[in-house]
Amino acid sequence: MAEETVPAIEPADIRWQDGVPESRLFGDVYFNRDNGLEETRHVFIGHNQLPERFATLPDHASFVIAESGFGTGLNFLAAWQAWRNTPASQSTILHFVSAERYPLTRDDLTRALALWPELQDLGDELIRHYPPLVRGVHRVLLDGGRVRLTLYFGDVLDAWRELEFTADAWFLDGFAPSLNPGMWLDDAIHQIRQHSKPGTTLATFTAVGRIRRALADTGFSMTKVAGFGRKRDMLTGVIPESASETGVTDVSKPASIAIVGAGIAGSLLARNLAERGVDVTLVDGANKAGTAASGNLQGALYVKLGVEFNAQTQLALTSLLFSQRFYAPYRHNGWHPTGLLQMAWGEQEQQRQERFLDRNHYPPEVLVPVDAAEASRRTGVPVATGGLWYADSGWLEPAALCRTLADHPNIRHCFGMEVQRLSRQEDEWVIAGTGPDIHVDRVILCSGHRTPELVPLEGMSGAFRFKAIRGQVSHLPKERIHAPEAVICGPRYLNPAHQGICVTGATFDLHDLSPQESANSHRENLRELNAMLPGLWNNEPPADSEAKTIEGRVGFRCTTHDYQPVAGSLDNLEGDKLNGLFLFTGLGSKGLTYAPLLAEFLADKLTGQPACLPRSLEKRVNPHRCYRMEAAKAH
Ligand code: SAM
């Protein structure tokens, strides 16, 4: 595939033969013509002993299935159904990690899954959440989060190199090895062993000798058994219990976790862990969640995708797509998917968008270019330029959302406790402040710009390259303007009306650290908004004096030196002094978009479950990159 077509990925080219899908590229069927579902149950479900293994899972455990070749998702749905049929599905999590180089389009997926009426409910849910066909990792939450699908759109070898997980069972699918050699390379088989542990099983429809030997050479104890229907043989394998652990290390579930800061990052992480059955303590100086930077009435779900499809753009795109799926259940509870216009405002941005569209190919589900007339129609406001339209974006009520998220029986609130000091005593962390000490195994600091001062580095808080940036928003009475029907982003953003106002902002004050609202900042917001949308006002544009009558709110964004977020542990940063301490901050003004995926990632790490970020993006968000060794040494 030509480089310039990124991030879109080439879809499967399907030929329907008597209603059954076949790949034109590989010249093979996706599943057995006689009865694909029964074959899946025989080969993959039965020979991995899944029903028996699901039935004995302890509470809060997770079970990880990895598959090569997601195809129509039939194997996945059959596994999900088998898991659902066991009582364990109420208190455990099923992870399914699958790689797919040529994903089916949503239409083909819908047509293929229509063949299985008994899987219809599950199939419909998968189709609703099926990601757009762009490269990279997509974490899909299903069945209320009890089923977590990690779909890697790309080559299987890259998938196994990039993803971090340890499988309990493998579904080695793919087309026949003679037609699909790329799926069965020795390197891929080596990777399969790397992602396995003693007790890991595998099943595959093929019985080809080379593959049996390669799997056996890596350490699987292989057996040839009867295949399905007319197929004489198939293979099963298991890593003997006596084998050494070479797989990715499992982090055992920590006994106790505290999260400091109940803004959007902390609330999302607390909720994520709570829903996985983990008890968490959520600490905040205020008496409720969402009062600081996440306390605004409205916030846009927005990222600026880069012209180059590099790691930074990939992180922004993956976060955007995940957050759009994540917020869907909050539709009547803080999430407003109105669509969002990224205006091609000014010559520079216009040229940037042209280059962006030239060099990239995004599916229309993600974004489409629109001209000024179309942009005006979609937003309901006369706009002078077109831009990029994100149909599935919109705006959120961040403060309300934080409160909803923080309200869960597994989340213990320690609100009204100003944290003053963190210290490590033997193997535990002690959080001290204006309340009783809290003793826990792991602490996650989600304290925005206050995060560095809480890291116990003996006064070396400057060692972290974080910056507080003041942002003031202005509340425009909706009668004053043509309130937009969708979010408009340019040098300022403007939201649709909510409770009689439209929030616009925010200033970006690098040198002003005043927490007070200022008329100057309102003036700046009004001026910028007027320049961006001169046709916005019902009567006259606002006079400078109007700034004094406007209300708003001040918040402080925490940004890093490279404007990328931070989510990860401080393990090994200073010997073992900071082990068990995590940072989740540096979200700048894009917290609503980045935080759902990064909360998912941290919860994966904290519970030892498969990671939703590939290693290359995990590196991007690692807090170690923000640590200034020299500053620490000079101290
Ligand atoms: N498990 C699927 C199901 O339940 O429908 C059927 C899988 S089909 C037999 C094989 C799949 O492997 C195809 O979707 C194909 O595009 C994918 N594939 C082939 N070569 C690949 C590669 N090198 N990396 C990733 N996927 C590949």
C-alpha cells in the first residue's frame, strides 16, 4: 500500500460465493462452507477447553485469548458467547487480542455476521463499536466493559512486537499456510511463544508439519487431533507447566490503590479500575470531584491531528476514536455528540489543512473536509471559511461527568483532604495531608499542575518539565449570538448553548498565574471570537466594555515540554525510591480526549491485563521523558 494513504488501511477484498465470504487476495474462505460456527467451536473453543477454564476463573480474574486474523469476528463472537454462558462472566474480564492486516468494511462485516442468527445480539454490539479502518490499535469495550477487544489493524508480526500481553489461549487462524505464508513466519511463531506462559494453550485448523515443528521448537507440546468435518487433522498445543516463564511479566493485582486528584484523569481512572472490580481511594482537596481544571461547564472533544502520521498523531487519533466510543453511553448524561468543525482559519491553518489532506487519507467516519457553505449549514453559524468536520465529536460537561464517574461502590472518596506529602515506608506509600494518613501499595498522581510538587524528590520538584498554563473561559449569554448547533474550533472554541450560555475560550497565559477572573482575559476571548466568527452576533459585536459584564472561569492546564501527555510509572527513575508511584497528567487542554484511553492504559498496567497502547505509544507517554536528570543531579 502506498505510503501516502496512511492512516487508512486497505480493507479486505471480499467475493461472496453462495453467501460465504472469500478473500480475493488470498483465494481462500474465511470459514468452513459447511458450518463455520461449528468449526470454530470444535477447533478453537473446544480444543482450548474454554468452557471448562472459564468456569474455574476466580472472581476479578481476567482471561486472555489472542488470535491471528480477526476476519469476520466469528471466532471472537463464539468465544464471547461461550464466556457469557458461564457464571464467571459476571465477575471476570475476557480480553481478546486480535491482529488483522485487511479488515472487513463495516458493510462486509454486517453481511458476514448476518449468517449467524444465534450470535445476532453480540454481532450487533460489535458492529456498533467496530472502529474506522485506520492503522494501529483499537481497544473496544463491550458487554459493559467485561469484554475488552484489542484489535490491531496491521501486520501480525508488527502486532505481536508492538502489543504487550500474555495469552492464556491462542486461536491460530489465518488462511491456509500455502496461501498466506506471511501469517505463519517463524518470527511470528517465536513471538507467539514470547506472549505465552506455562499453561497457555493453542489450537489451529492446520496440521502442516512445518508449523507443528516450529511451534514445538519454541516450547509448545504439540498434538495432532481430529479436524472438523472433512478435515482429517488439526493441531493443539500447550506450554508445559514445567517450562520457564519467558512471556511478558504479569503484574499481579495490587492490593490497594489511591488516586490523588478527582479531575477528569483521576475520575476516569478510578471508575475504570472500579469497574474491573478493583477497590480504589479517590483523594481530593475539594469536597467533590471535578472542581479544578476539569470544572468547566463545557469542554470540546478535540485534537489537532498532525500533517505527519507519526507517533504523536497516532496517539491523538487513537485517543479521539476511543473517547468517542467511550462517551457514547453518557449521551444523556454529560456527552453531546453534536459534531465539531475545525475551521481552516487564517492562511497558515488553511495551508496546514491542505497539506494534511494531501498527505493523509482519513475515512469519512473520522473526518471530512467541508467548504464554508457546508460548514455554515452544519454549525448553524455563518462561517467565512471551511475546515475539517468531525461528525462523531462534540462537547462534554466535564464537571458533571467527573461527578458521575466518581460515583461507584468500589470508589472510596477522601474528599476535603488536601494532600501535603507522600512518603514511602517499607513497601507501602503513605499519603499525608489534612485528613487521616492513607496507606496503599500504589499511588497515582492525577493532580494536574500540582503533580510535581507531590513527587517526594526532596525539593527537586523542578526536575519535572511540567508547566502550568492559565486558561480563562467566557460565558456568552445565548441571546447575544447565533448559538451554534455544533462545536466550532479555531483560535477559540465555541460550544452550543447549555443552561442559557455558550462557553468560549480559553486564553493561553504562560506568564499570568492569577486564579482570579480578569476583564482583560474576557476581552481577549471576545476579540478573538469576533475575528473568527464575525457573523456570530445577533446585533452589534461586543464592545470592549462588555468584557466587564461577562462571567467565566479560570483553570490551569498542566503541559509538558513536548505538549504530550504523561501516563506511566516512575519505577526505576531514582533507583527503587519511587516504585509504585504513577503520574497521569500533562493533558494540556486536550484532557477530555486523551484521558479515557490513558485511563484505560493505566488500568491495564495496574491490573496486569493486556495493554491498549502499543509499545511505541507507551514510550510517548512515559513520565521518565519529562524528568530532567541534570536538574536532579545539580540539586
Ligand atoms: N478468525 C476469522 C474469523 O473469525 O472470521 C477468520 C480469519 S481468516 C481465515 C484469515 C484472516 O487473516 C484474514 O482476515 C486475513 O486478512 C488475515 N491476514 C492474513 N495475513 C495477515 C497478516 N500477515 N497479518 C494480519 N492478518 C493477516
